[in-house]
Amino acid sequence: MAAACVRSISKVGWSILESPVVRRSGTGSYLVSRRMYGTGGPWPRPRLLSCLRAGGGRVLGCAFLLGGGLGLYQTVRCALQRSSLLAEEHSQVPGRDLKLTLYQYKTCPFCSKVRAFLDYHGLPYEIVEVNPVMRKEIKWSAYRKVPILMVDGDVQLNDSSVIISSIKTYLINKEKSISEVIRCYPEMKSVNDRGKDVTEYNNKYWLMLSEDDNALVYPEKGMQKEERKWRQWADDWLVHLISPNVYRTTGEALASFDYIVREGKFGPFEGFFAKYVGAAAMFIISKRLKSRHNLQDDVRQDLYKAVDEWVAAIGKKKFMGGDDPNLADLAVFGVLRVMEGLQAFNDMMENTKVKHWYRRMERATLNHEGRN
């Protein structure tokens, strides 16, 4: 806007200087003089015009050009100052110095948790969508699951809860590098009761903070314990209600895989195979999951019960974290979000009390409200 005004002033100046009247100052004086003296009376206003249109016109034109030049200088200077200020503010936002790359399946609830966390905190990141069949995008990694978050191209973070805890710790405690922070979450390998190798991580629901920082993050007694409890609940219980609900019937299973194929990274043949064969397989597997987790015949009731339990724990607060979401809010939101667009999500929104909290979480992540 300011630059446009400056250009206009400059144009006026040039038009005055280039006008025929100014360029032929003698003629201009003669014409005005005839009007002034031919009538026998002095006219103050034409006298002024005479001066301006004659030699004074050049002065006026130069004044306009000088004003335009000064205005342009001020405009450029202010723009540079604003740019410098924005750059300084940008550099002062915690985490902006990290280059983050997220390897994910878009429809994976654990990946969705990480995206919710990064979006809420306004942390820029690149996404690499992994082909769930070949997984060639992560062939370089000994850890074969997603999400994987690469930090600055050389530090690898595995497991959604470890990723969230370690990045959050880094944002608060800048005394340690991300490499030093990740050592607080040691990896443990074991074999589960079904004979399958599993990898777990110590302390994954803890933030590694000083006593003073801990008091700032959790000002009220019990807040930290409550956050850890519901983060673990999201991983150990809520996430296991997703598959039995989105693959509850053959129709829902087909609709779910249609969404997965659309949003995921599949080749033409892989997409066709995944949609029809995958839907049939997951319909069968969902029945096994229902049995393994002791779910009711109508698995929707377990979903409704879990979601209403979460809402009841929040109580009259806006979020589990109070006026702002905490890590438990982000975890639960991330898990539930993967059902959007499916019948299970619509049923949950209609038959539970979660809607208002969910919409608040949507706005908080979309607007990056945790950026500062």
C-alpha cells in the first residue's frame, strides 16, 4: 500500500516536470499574465498558478519526486525491519531449528498422534508416505515400523510416544541436544507371550525436565500423573478399539480400505489387492482382535464407553490439560482422528459427548496454538 502511494507521488512529480507548460515556461507566464493584467485587476489565485506553472513548476515537480524518493526509502526500510523482526521471532520459536522428516502411514493412529503433536506446536516437518506393502522408503532402517521421525537427517526417533516425549522435552529444556535427550528413553527388546520379538522403550511417557521446568509444565498436583495415565490408556486400550470398529462389517471394511488406498501410497495392482483382499482379511482379523481384547459383540459400545470415560475424566475443563491441551489430549485426538470419514467416526460423534472437545482439539492443532 505504501509503495503504491510512493509510486503515485513520483508519477505526479514526473508529470509536472514533463508537462508542456513547465517545459515552455515563458509561454505559460505570458498566458497567465494576460489573464491577470488584461482585466485590470490583481487575482491572487492565478498569480500562484502562474508561479507554479512557470519556473515554480520545476520546483513543485522536484518536490514531488523528492517526497516520493523519501517515501520509498522509508517503505523499504520498514519492510526490511519487519522482515528482520519476523526472522528473529521465527528463530526464537523453540524447535524451529530442527529439520524434521516423518515417515508414516497416513491412516495409522500412532502416526496421527505424532502429526497432532507437531501441528499443535507449529513445528514444520516433511512427510514421507511409506508403502505399507514393500516399505522401501524405510529399507535403510533396522526398525521396521512407523512412525519414524528423523531429526536433522541423522538422529532417528522411533515409537510415537518416545517421539512426542523427546521432542517435548527438547522444546522445554534447551540445555540438552536431541541426541542427549533420546538417551533417556533406552530401547528394550524382549519376546512376548505369543513368541514374537517386541521392542519397548523405558520412560516413554515421561518428560525429562528439571524440577523448576517440571513445576512450570505441571503447576497443579497430580497433573503429570494424570497425563501419563491417559497417554498410556490411548496406546494400550483406545487404539485397540479402532480396527474392530472400522472393520466391523464387510461393508465398513471395504469402505475403510477404499479410504486407506486413496490416502496411502499404493501402486495400481497393490491398491486393488489391498482394497478387496485386505478388506476381507481385516474383517476376519477384527473378529480375532475383538476376542483378544474381550470386546462386546457390538464393538461400538466399547468405543462409546471408552470415549465417554475420557470425556468424564476431562470434566468441566476445556481440555485434560486445563485451558490448553496436554500430551494426553493430543494422543487421544490423534488416535480418534484416523476414523474421520468413516461410519465408526460418525456414530461416535452422534452417540457420545466427545464432539465439543474434539472440535476444540481440531481448532487447536489447525491454528498451531501450542507454538508459543
